[in-house]
Amino acid sequence: MANHQNHQNQALACGLNSSQVVVVMVPLPAQGHLNQLLHLSRLISAYDIPVHFVGAATHNRQAKLRVHGWNPNSATNFHFHDISVPPFPCPPPDPTAPKKFPSQILPSIYATRHLRDPVRELVGGLSSQARRVIVIYDSGMATVVQDVVSIPNAEAYPFHSVSAFAMFLYLWEGMGTPLEEEAKRYVPDDVPSLEDCLTSDFMDFLNGQYQLKSIASGNLFYANRAMEKPYIDLMDGILPDKKNWAIGPFNPVEFSKKKAPNDRHMCLEWLDKQAPKSVIYVSFGTTTSFTEEEIEELALGLEHSKQKFIWVLREADKGDVFGEVRKIELPKEYEERVRNMGIVVRDWVPQLEILGHPSTGGFLSHCGWNSCLESITMGVPIGAWPMHSDQPRNTVLITKVLKVGTVVRDWSRRNEVAAADTIGEGVKKLMASEEGEEMRKRAKELGGAIRRSVAEGGASRLEFDSFIAHITRP
């Protein structure tokens, strides 16, 4: 309890005045979710609104260590609150599990129940000093922030971290498919079910969070109208009693060219030497585990494709990422064989800068929503290889609705090992075919529209300004 009180005192010492609005940010402790709300914190603090970022110490450290494009320690109105939680199990990833869902991180997610009391105390302390306290929480953290509604000048806004397409389908199906005629115009017939996407345990956890939807004063969606307008409009139709804001993407959409050479990652220097749009970037995010057989087939598939590549090959995250990490072995002499064709990178890479590099022409991806949005924002088409969660449905959005990608690994064949020749053909289709060129052209156009939408006067920027105006209203 003393530790919780210290955080409350720290909050009250931040020089608040009674006319001020403050934001408390409560992320889900998985990399993609931490990253989204850390970038959102940067954007909100730029409006001169103090932001308090709450999490277990190890997850706050992870968020800061892996952020690209800015230094969260340099903002004077940005405050981390490292909450002590009891030790939680931290098993290694299991590449042989029947589902690719990252069950190894679930104990760290379930441990967030210990944040409930500290969050209530922090918000309560801030509420006595500020005019209004705005709690923005990952939609998977509703149980942690549920007490906020008892504080008169506090409001809670869930942040939905997935695509508007996936979010609409989840809510729509849960409500018994209302607005069926309108939805049929925009939802393809063969959208995969959620079977095998999530474990039953985690599905129960999520459903428990969504049962607390009444605590929300409105909804924030990590979506962009230039890209997903029909699904945002449909969401307005099934959530008519709540104000909804589509405010993505949060990531920087362009980079300074003035970096000193020693500040650049080695893979960017390698990209500098390659022809425009000639390299495929290969990364399956932070939660995907492959068996040795799957790694071998992927390695051979990239080699047989004859396309230049950067392959990020890292073990999937555990609940606590600070500790020993297994090195994934490649076929014997593989890296020597492909040294004129591609590079294998085993450390943390600047994904946005890789995608934004002129030499990058495609992205072989698991279709996690952060990766999809980053890739399209940079005008790079996607070779889709979904693994779990919202990824199979994102694949439908990318390949069938937006037509800025191709399926490299079909979700219906998820229980088989993908063969090298299938992978190689998918890579060639994306990188070296007329069809792939069309996808590149569409991705470039859509990326331009998204970048314009977040610029001053753009639709996404105006929507963001609308949310800021709402939370700072008199």
C-alpha cells in the first residue's frame, strides 16, 4: 500500500492546477499494445496535457526500450508509474503447441489484476487536483479501471487496438448480426471464424472485459477513415449511444534523414546498397513461434524465391522480456549461401524505418494490426501469413477488401507445415509479378491518403483534435 501511496504523491507533485485535464494511460502488457498507447501518450502530451502511463515496472521498461522515433523520458509532462505486482510465471514460448496463440504471455496479462487498486488510488489522487481525469485503457484492461466510474470528475475511454474491420466483426457477431443488409455490402462471405485464433481461456478473459462496456464514456479506435471508413461507419451504427473516434495511426509517418551514421541500424545501411523496391522485409512480430521444421522451410522458401530479403529471426516474447532468449538455429551454412541475397537479423530492428526505406518493396508478415498499418502507411504491400488472434481477419481486409497484399500462407492450412516452394512462390508473386506491382501501386496510393489524413487539416488529425476538444471541454 505504501508503494501505491508513493505513486499518488508523485502524481500530486506534478504541478497540476485545478483547471487542468490529465490523462491516465493503462495499456495491456503485450508489445503491440504497449507500443500503441505509448505513441498515443506522445500525441496527447503534445497538446500540453499531462499523461500518466501505468504498468508493472518490467512492462514500462519494455515499452521505453523498444520505442522508435522519440524519447519518452524527455517529455516534461509525461510520467511513468512503475507498479509492483507479485511475481508471475514466465514460461518460454512453445513452438510445438497446437495453436500459435502466445499462451506464454497470459500469466503476465492476468497479473494486471494487481493494478486495480493502484489505478483507483492514482486517479483518486489526481481527481482532487485536476478539473477532470481521463482514463484511456486498452479494451482488455476494463476490469483494472472499473472503479473509475465512482470518481465524479473521471471518465474512461477504451482503446480498441485492432482494425475497425476486426472490431466490427467481433461486436457485430456478439450482438447477433444487426444491420445485416448494410454489413453484407462490406463484409466478404468467407471471413474466417475465431476458431483456433484464440484460446478458450483468453476468449473468456476478453468477454469478461467487454461485459464492462457500460463504464465507457466513448470509444477510441486504432483505425483510419481513409482506409476503413465503411467499418467505422458500421460501428457507429451498432454503438449509437457512444461517441466514437477513429484516430490512427499514431506512429511517425516520415523520418529525419539527418541521423549520424552510427545512429543507424546496420540493416538500413545494407538497404542503402539495394535497388529501389527490391527487398522483402520478413518479420512475424513479437509473439510468433516456429518449429525447427517451419524455420527450415521458410529459410529455403526465401532462398528459392531469388528475391533480396531482410529476415528478422527472434524468439517470441515471454511475459517478462528481460532474461535469457533462445537463439533460433538456421540450416547449416544457410547464411553463407544467401549472403549476396539477404541478411538475417536477430536483434530489435527499426521496423518503421525499414518499411519506409526506398529499397523495401514488400513485407512478409503475420498481419498483426500494428504491422499492417505501418506497412500500408509506408506504401508497402503485404505477403500475408496469419498466425492467431485478429490476424486471419486482417488478412481478409488486406488481400480481399483493400487489395494491397497477397496470401502467402492460407489460414485454412494452418495445421500443416508450409512448404518451401509455396513460400517461395508467394514471395515471388508479391515482389516480381505484374499482380504484385498492382498491389504496390495501390499500397502507395493508400499510404499517401493515410499520411495526408494525419497531417494538419487531415481527417484523422481533425478527429484527434475533436477528441482532445471533448476531453478538455469546459
